[in-house]
Amino acid sequence: MSHDLDRLFAQPLPRIQDFVFNEDVVRVFPDMIKRSVPGYPTIVENIGVIAAQFAQPHTHLYDLGCSLGAVTQALRRHVTADNCQVVAVDNSAAMVERCREYLHGQDSMFQELLPVDVIEGDILALQFQPSSLVALNFTLQFIAPEQRPALLSRIRQALVPGGALILSEKLRFEDEDEQQLLTDLHIAFKRANGYSELEIAQKRSAIENVMKPDSLETHRQRLLDAGFSKVVPWFQCLNFASLIALP
């Protein structure tokens, strides 16, 4: 399917609203995330590869905050365990509708894919089934910080022995110089991908009250407190990283 270019912040806005995953964002989302998140395609494809090492027969695989279903598609390309069910969840009606369209297109190209249930809903209220793989791909950072520990504890309780959580997030850094360096490099990445100074500034204003990044140390301790036994960073590009948390 064709995608529109992200021009949402290209013109001066009289008032910058908080960022929401509405129809306008959905329309340009593939272009937006590719040009904004360093390493995003590598992360998504390798979540599928990693999931294939942990997926177990007769369990669920969760894509929480699935947006357009990129991770779900990667899971279905790589996981071959018998009788697995993918559950993709997002609270944006526009995202869910488009996700279903994309997955239908994937169904027409591949045979014997894992079944998938796409749900519009709040992952904080989700009743988890026994699962061997849970993906939180740039989702936790949009959840209120005080609600994050309980969600991770519930995920840990749902994971079967030998399962895994894959957590991808934008990072902040405790060291001020390190934080400034990686922020500047991320802005340079966006400039190199064609975003103007106006677009970068307006997008930052729109998202700063919505997305609350944590440090790697905070993520690690929170996951251990939730009952995970080991946290292994497997990818980092600039200030974006992905971790594997083991029960």
C-alpha cells in the first residue's frame, strides 16, 4: 500500500496540540516513524527473529500498542510454533482499522500464517492469556509512569517459563552531556531525513507532554522489580534501544 509523506508539522501552527494517533497521523505513520526513529526497520524485523526463539506451542504472542501492525507482521513471518495466536492491541480506532487492512494484505501474500486477533482497547485493562512472547515496541513511553510497573508485573505473570518480553523505547540519559549529545545526534538524523527545523520543533512541542522516556537503568530496575530475572539490551541506535526481559 502507498503511504503519504509526513508533512503534519511543515507549516506554522497557531496552537500546537498534544500529539494523538488520529487519522492524520495514521495516514503518514510509516513515513513518520521511518524518518524519526533510528533503526526502526531493523528493530521490527528482528523482533520477529527473536520471537521465533521464544515462541512456544499453544501460547499467545502479544503486540501491545501495535499501531499499523509492523511487529505483528514480523511475528507472523518468523514464528512457526504450532497453535500460537497473535493478539495485536491498540487504543487508536484509526490505527486498528488500518492495521486490519495491512494484515489482510499480508494474508493474501503468504500461506499458513499465524492467526491474529486485532483488538481496539486499552492494554492496561487487557486480560492476558498464557503467553510466550510479549512485544512493547515504543509503547510503554506513552503510558503514565505510575501505571508502568503494574502493567509489567501483569505481563510477567502471563509469561510462561522460557518466554520473553521485548521492550523498545526512546531513552533519556542520566548524564547531562550524554543526553545532550544524543539529542543533538537524533535531531541531525531527522534533518538528514528531510525534516525542517520548524517540523522538528513543532513535533517536539506536540509530543513532549505525551511521551515520557526513561533511562536504561530505570527500565532495568523496573523490570527486575516486576519479577523478571534478567534484562538484556540487544539493540541501540542513538537514543533508541530495545531490550529482552526474561522471566
